[in-house]
Amino acid sequence: MSSEKISYTLILTQSPIQNESNLTAQSLVSALIDAGDTIDRVFFYQDAVYTGLKSQIPGQGLETSYQGWIALLEKQSFPLQLCIANSLRRGIHDEAEANRYSQAANLQQGFQLSGLGELAEACLSSDRIIRL
Amino acid sequence: MNLIIVSTGPTPDLEPIELLLALAAFEQNPKLLLLGPGIYHANLLQKEKKPQGKAAGKVLAVLPMYDCDEIFVSQKDLAQLSLTKDDLQSFCQVVSDDEIKQLIQHSKHCVTF
């Protein structure tokens, strides 16, 4: 078996509320990190941007959809990027966008709003792109 | 070459197509493969899905301006939708299952929606 390390970009597109792909992706990233591979970025697109919504209040005893990602950052540092256009469409703002549109910021710390150029960059730089 | 595969129908905001446009704008030479209900993106009769929205066909029509004019449509799925090539944007190419296999094999990355 080859020991060559591989770099990955993950693209998530599904709502973390309605689908289990968010948790599947976290398990996959954890396993890849344990295997010594590199996570270039996790890019949240379409309804997956809700993962970075700070104001989530989960049911008693349950976790928010972002907690698992924050924990993974302690194993390896990688960007958690939300598509900025998709986020604004769904009312998710960082400080800069909140000021621009006179809204309250509600982006969870550890996540960032990014343009699709980041995904274009991923197509060039990552060995593998996985969409979940 | 990156291949965007769309197998879901057009939505009020055409987010999968936005990704395609972004890749084209960054000169990534993306190609688009439409399967199943995704074929409706290229259907000339499709209207916008929300007030002041954009019809998918009109958005696809600008792709050649970004040197992104390789849009492939599954021959089998097209027939299942009772559509013909004449119902689609003129630059769409109807492809067989074998050709789809080749497209996927020759792509560096495939992103599905």
C-alpha cells in the first residue's frame, strides 16, 4: 500500500439539520487526519452553510452542527469556509457583512465566509475533492 | 478538466450553475454534465423559479462567453424526459452512457449536485 499523503477538499451541500452528511464528513475528516493526510479546506455550499450559524439552539443534550468541526480543528488546522453568496442569501453574516447590511453578525467563530474563488483554487491544489 | 454533474432540477437560485460560472471565470475549463431532471437546466422552455429570478436556460446561454460551452446531456435521460435535442440550448451535446463514462474518467475532479 502506498504511503503517499493526500490532500483533500471537502464540499458539503446539504442541510446539517435534515441530513447526516455533516456528521459523515466529520468522521471522514477525523479518519483522514489520523491517517496523516491533509485537509486543505472544508467548503460549505448551499444549505450546508447553516452549519456555521452561531445562533443554533439544539435540543437538550444534543450538539450544534458546528461543534464537531471546532473540535476537529484541534487535531489539524484547516479553513472552514462558507460560500459567501449562499450564506448571505440565508441570513448568515460575519462582522463585515453584518455591518454592510445593518444586521447582527451570526457566524460561529472558527468559520469564515469565502468566495467561490476558494473552490476554484481547491480544484487546482487539492489531490482529491469529495462532495458530501 | 473539472466536471460538474447536475442531476437535480433547476432551483430558484441556481447555485450549482454559480459554481460552474466561478470555475469558468477562474479559467478552470469546467464542463457540465446534465443527468435526469438536471437536463431541465438546458431546456429552452424553462422559466425563472421566482420573481426577478433568472431562468436556467438563460444563464446557461452566457456560458460560451466564458469559454465554457461544453455542456453534455445524457441521451438516455433526455429520452426518458420525452425531450429532444431541439428542446435544449443549441450548444448542448447529447452523449451516450459510454461517452459519459469517458468524460468522468478524463476529469481531474467531479462535483455532483
